[in-house]
Amino acid sequence: MNSTVVTYLSQSKELTLATEWLTKALGFNASSLVAFIVFAVVCLIVVGVMSTIGGLGTYAERKISADLQMRVGPNRVGPYGILQFLADGVKMILKEDIIPSGADRFTFILAPFLCLIGVFATLAVVPFSSGFMLADLNVGIFYLLGMASLVGVGVFLGGYASNSKWSMLGGMRGASQIISYEIPATITIISIVLLAGGLSMGTLIGGQGGMPQQWYLFHNPFSFIGFFIFFIASLAETNRAPFDLPEAESELVSGYHTEYSGMRFGLFALAEYIEVFVVCGVATALFLGGYKVPFDLGTGSILVEKLGMDEMLAKNLGQILEIGSFFTKTLGLYYVVIWVRWTLPRLRVDQLMTLCWKYLTPIAIFNLLGCAVWMYAFDGKSIYSLLFESVASVAGHH
Amino acid sequence: MINLGTYLGISFALFICGILVMVARKNIIAILLGIELILNASALNFAAYTKFSNNNIDGHIMSLFIIVTAAAEAAVGLGIVIRFFQLRESIHIDDAASLQN
Amino acid sequence: MFTNTLFLLSAALTIGGAFAVVYSENLMHACIFLLASFFGVAGLYACIGADFLAATQLVVYAGGVVILMLFAIMLTGGTANNFNRFGLEKIAAMGNKKTYFMAGITAVVSSLVLLKIIANVLRNQSSAALEANLPTVERIGTVLATDHILAFEISSVLLLGALIGAAVISRPRTEKND
């Protein structure tokens, strides 16, 4: 079993002691059992935390939109209305679960689960910190792309199964949009893979540093443009405004989930908000330095040297700093996504396809070529280090 | 449990299912589904022989090319099906009996 | 232990999905079962250490081929003309007893041939310990760019041709009235 978080936690003394005790008590080597239990517990924690973040996402969306439109927003349930999402969840569970009489029952029931499975499966490789990552697969980002495309199937089937014209149009729009915008997003990811030299999340983040000038965002001009292409494409992939054509209220009522009620609709909404978080996390990992903290605080070696702390304690502190760094950047991007939604008007269908095929895809291919040429010409150095070197050599001449 | 025999058995089952779908169905898209199953069976065989026979990476390359070819085949095949439907208003394989129009 | 469980699950998903494709009377459901079967095959790849192949299987099939098939089903449904141009009744689109009988005979014949071929392997099961699974991404990249560079280039030309060909074939032709 090859899991980053299990490897990290097995360094601690308590877990080793527990394993020894269990081995004695049960009479066989319990290390594999302990690894499995630790992994299952961490999986439950990740899924729980992510569901809470998805729920809080709806609250944040309503509160931020209220701010942008000079309203108050939800303010009745709990302090500042922060428990609104729990109230919504209870309402959704208690609502009647309606399956339309003309619907394809099997597909109707399956579709929201396909969406949710696709999103939760991507959480396995999201790098929260160098130790707190479920699995650092060596095809990490590629696996994430494959699993995220399951959401498109879910959206399409949801639209088909409802047996309603609005749902059908919404589902077809959603699926065509998702598979179209996957192309610029994937090509941009490939250009970053070229810079880092590996597909695993650890390699991708390991090539960057804690300071902004060490991020891939500022590595070269092409990756700077690439960040914006990736961000736009991932907005479209998650069906967020200004690309929320599948659920355009003014034309399609609410698109592919028109006929869904109760918790089935809730699953669609939850999948959408968690997917936005995952996509923002990927943008953070690829371009904004991921979980890296400045001055090597993440490994905790400085704390051990200067303050003489216990090694494991320093490491844990470093992990907490890394998780904080990752979540700060990701939630910042999350705020931008919501901000964009309540600021920009919606595109038309032909404008959407024109933007993807005539602008984003050619620019993404150009960026890929540019990154390749940059790596060849400047030996993989970033623009900052090149400037720094030239300044240093000029200073050396005088 | 994981050995060459089980893998060959699984790919054998996939292949037979593909043959059944291909022969029994009269819908062109359903026949394409059968072809995809058969291509998957062959790709699985290449990967299995790579692991259990010589651990040479060439089998993986072959599987990759099979997947690439399957994707191209699906794209062109479905394009032809849609064009055929525009001409004949049908995707029954027996309607595709002449070479012209 | 974990690998064995994963293997059993994937094998059940693969074979179950494939059988459901055979017995499903609804084309849309057959497509969903095909997706399940593809996921099972990806799991089988992962069990024998072909991690890059597994991810490719997910990306190409789940994201590309299955959605393409679903689109084609949606764009071609709707008409039910049960008679061909000679006025004879056609065989049902998803097959009837006669076609299943023919398919059964074909399957039996081809399975006899295949069993004859793989009988040797099934009889001589080697129980030698397997080597550990190594990451394959780097090796695949190296081999693709050196030994198999010609095939790689040809496949890129093939994909370009398929892209343009599919776009040209399925484009609706406007009738010229002048």
C-alpha cells in the first residue's frame, strides 16, 4: 500500500507503538491492518471536510453575491447565517423525492452519483501538503483529468434521463462544453508538466518554491499566459458563470437538473462546489507553488536547528503551515471564481465554442511550443533567475 | 490469483462478449460498442504479456497505439453513422446495403 | 492483499459490464455498462503496474469515446420505420432470437479456436513470484521518443486525419438550389 499520508504518519512513535501492541494482541503482523485503518480514517476526514467546504461554498456564494449587489444575504441561521447550508441540507433531505413518470429510472438515479464519484475520486491526488496527500500517484495529474471527465458523463445522463426538453438541451450543452474545454486545459497542463518533468503532484510542486518568483506562474511569459487559459477553461469545465450555459435560468429553467428534487439535486450541487474547489486546488498546485512555504519552514528543519524543537513536532508544525498555505491560495481562487460569476454576463453558445476553438486552443498550443523552446534555450531557468544572474554579472564587471 | 491465465481468461470473456454484440445487434452504434469491447480485450492481452512474460515496455506501447486507434475509429465511425442517418433516417445495418446513395 | 481485492473488483466490473452490454435491450444502458467495463479494464491495468495505461484508458474512454457514443445515440434516435425499402419487416434493431442464435454459433466457434490457442498457457500456470511494479511513465516516454518514433509520428498523422475526416463527414451539407 503506497500512500503518502500513511508513510508520513508511520514516522510517529505513537503509531509504531500501536502497531507493536496490535501485533502482540492479535498474533500476526498488524502493520498492513494499521495502514489500512489509518488510510480509511484519513479518507473519511478528507471526504467530510470537502463536503463541509462544498456546503460552505453555497453559503459563501450567497454572501459574496449579496455583498456585490449591496444586499445582506443569509443572516438568520446561526451567527452571520453561517449555518444556512445545514438548514438547506435538512430541507433537501426532507423534500419529496420525485422521479418523473417518463424518466429512465436507472439512468436518472445513476447520474448524480456518477457526478459525485468523479469528483470524490479526484480528491485522492489533491495535494493538501507534502505529508497530507492521500496518494502521490506517478500519473497523478493525468488520473485527475480522467476522473474529472466522469462528471461530463453524469451531466449528460442527467439531462437525457429526465425526459424533458430543457434538461436534454442543458445536458447536451454541458457535455459538449466539458469535452471542448478539456483540450486547452490539458494542453496547458502538459506545458507545465514539461517544465516540471513529471506527472505526479509531488514532482509538479517540487519544482517550485515558496516565494512568488519561484512559482511556475512567473517562470516564463508562456506559463504566465497559461495560468489564465487554464483558469478560464476550468471555469467552463465546472459549468460556472460566465460559462453556465447548461443551467442558464433565462433559457433552460435550470438545465440538466431541472427535474431533480430533494437530495438528488443536492448531490449535483455538492459535486459542482467540490469540483470548483478541486480545480482551484489544481491551479494552485500547478502555477501558484501549491503547498510550498517560504524559507523551508515546511520540513521543519529550521525550527529544529534554531529553536531546538522535537523533530516530529517541528514536522507537524511544518505540515500545518503547508496546509494553511495551500488552503489560503485555493480559497483565494475560489473567491475569484464566485466574484467572476456575479460580475460577468453569460456567453452565447456560438461565442462559447468560438472562444474555445479559435482562441484558447491555438494560444494553448503556442504556449506549449513556447515552453518547450524556453526549456531548450535557457536550460530550464526561470526569468527571475536569468535576470538575477545578468544583474550579478553586470555588478561583477564593475 | 493475478497471473497470465486469469488475465487471458478475462480478455477472452471480453472478446466473446464483443463478438456476441457485433453479430446479434442490428444497430450500427451497438455494433461499434462491440468493436470497442474487442479492441479492449486485445489491449489487455498486450499489457498482460508485458507483465508476465518479459517485462519489456513494448507491450504497453502497443496497447497505447490500440487505444489511440480505437479513439480515431470511434470518431470517424460515429461521424459516418450520423451522416448515414441524415441521408436515410435510419441506423439499421440492413439499410446500408448499397455503395451509392 | 489490497491488489487482490482490487483485481477481483475490477475483474467482476469488467466481465459483468461486458455481459450487461450483451443482454441490455436499451442502447443507452448498454453504453453505461460499457463505461463500467472500461473502468474495470483500467483497474486491471493498474493491478499489473501499467499505471500510465490505466490513466490513458480513463482519459480516452471515459472522457472521449463514451461521451461520443452517447452524443451519436442522441443525434440518431427518433424514427421507427420497421419496414425496409422492399416493404419487408426488418429485424429489430437490438436483435431478436434468430440473430442471437447466429451470434451464439459464432461465439462458440471463435471461443473453440481461442481456447485451443490459450490452452497451453492455462495448463502451464507458472507460480513464480512476480517482480515489483515499477513506474512506467518515464520508460514509456523514452521508448516512444526513440525506438517507436515512427509509429508515434504516424499515429499523430492518423489522429489529425480522423479529426478532419470526422468533421468533414458529419458536417450537414446545404442543398444548392440555383
